[in-house]
Amino acid sequence: MLAEKGVRWDALDQAVKQGTLVRRALTEETVTYCHTKLHEYKALDVQRNVWSPVAAPYFESVEMLGLPVQVY
């Protein structure tokens, strides 16, 4: 069906063929804020989660996922 529309499946990016997922990465950064009672600026080192889309990994079979296989 895609070939009828002129789309070459092999030329598509992996993210288009297998989809994307969102991964969380823990980062550290310095945050500066104004303390309201002391009226002075303070800086803190904090940990934040950064979410970024990545291409879904390619799996040949269900066994590669490491999930238990149920036979009905």
C-alpha cells in the first residue's frame, strides 16, 4: 500500500517505522532564587529529570524483550 503511494519503506527513518518512546534522564543543575524573608539570592544544586524522545529499539522477537512467554 505504501509503494502505491510512492513511499519507500526502506528509506524511512527507524523512528517512523518502529515508533518513538520517551526516556527520563537525571541531570544536575544549579538553581538561583530570591529568598523572600531574607531578601537575598541563593543558589542550590538540584537534580532534575529531563524527558527526551528517542527511537524505539528494534526487536526481532518477543524473546528479545525478556518477558515471560505465555502459551494458550
